[in-house]
Amino acid sequence: MRAIRGLAVLLAALPALAAPSEPLSLLGISAGKSGSSVSVPMQIVILMTLLTLLPAAIMSITPFLRITVVLHFLRQALGTQSTPSNQVLLGLALFLTILIMQPVAADMYHQGWEPLEAGQLTPQQAMDQAARPLRSFLLRFAREKDIRLFVEMAHAPAPHTPADLDLKVLIPAYILSELKTGFQIGAVLFLPFLVIDLVVASVTLSVGMVQLPPVMISAPFKILLFVLVDGWNLVVGSLMRSFYT
């Protein structure tokens, strides 16, 4: 009898448990009783989608973009195929990016997150304050020509000052500028190795070594030249200095 009574009490309490006094909330979006707000499963889907796109977004608005382009050009110029591997190049680019972006990230934290935790700013104000260091960094490397292009494409009014530029205009302009800079550096890296390829190809053809690919002969000479001049130090040092000038 006690078990039956306990079960009856539990069944009577189920409606009260099923109807919470406050609506569920995830990511600041509440699932209200009216059903007009976004449901929790949909919020989870949105969160997972944003997390999937986050690495690509971060890699595009940081020095990671230029560094990876230059390192891949360098590997192609050396003709070493998959050496160093993609994991090594991406790891090197990631740590160099962290080193460069650390002051910017610290400023974003101090100007946006700390006042938000202290209750001094609303979330929107905190986002605006945190975007200022990032905007200053992007403005240093975005070309005026690329900025003008995206301002015209967005049909936005001409900004009175660089600080008035919206991030939706500044970010793609920065990406285009970094791609151009990376390709320029990669073309310069190709030139000395191209000279070696041309010399080796001319010598092999002149002595009649048609069956032997010139790339197999030039590859050791290119690697030897790169090692003798301490190429990794020169390339990485030049890349890092290009972000501090």
C-alpha cells in the first residue's frame, strides 16, 4: 500500500515538474512557453555550426593566413614534396600566430571581457570594445584598394575615419591583402630555386642526360643552398618582422 501511495504522489507531482516556472535558456536564447523562441535542440545545432566555422574564421583574420601561404610556397620551391609535412607547417604557423596575436588578444580581454565580468558593460558594448584592438590590427595590413572594393560592394557609406569601418568590410579586405602579400613573398622565394632548376636543366640537356629528370638532380642542390644560408631562420625571421614594421 505504501508503494502504491508513493507512486500516486509521484504521478501527481509530474505535471508540476514538467512545467518549470522559468523557461529554459541556452546561449542567452530562452525557450519560452509560447514556442516563439528557438528551441534548445536548434540552439545546440547553431552552436555546433558556429564551432565548426570558428577555426576557419580565426585562421583568416590572423597572421596564420600569410604564414601558411609562404610556407607552402617555400616547400614547393624546394621540391621536397611532403617534407616538412602539413602538420609541421601548420604547427609552426599556429605558434607563430599565437606569438604575434598575444598582445591583441590581451587587449581584447582587458577592454571587453573584464568590464563585462565586472558588470560595467552590456554584452553588446563589450563586443564593441573588444573589436577595437582587432580592428586596429586589421587596419595595419589591409590595403586601401581592397577596403574601397568591399565598401562599394556592401553599398556602405564612405567612413569618415578608419575606426568607422565595419568588420564585415574590413575582414575580407584583410584576407585579400594577406593573400597578395603571401603570394608576393612566395614569388620572391621561388626565384633562387628557379635559377638552380634552369642551370641544372641546361647542363643535363647539354650533356645528353635526357632520361634523367632535372628535378632529381636539382633537389639536392636546392636543399644544400637552403641549409647553407640558414633558410628557415631567414624565412621565419622575415615573416615575423613583416608584422612588426
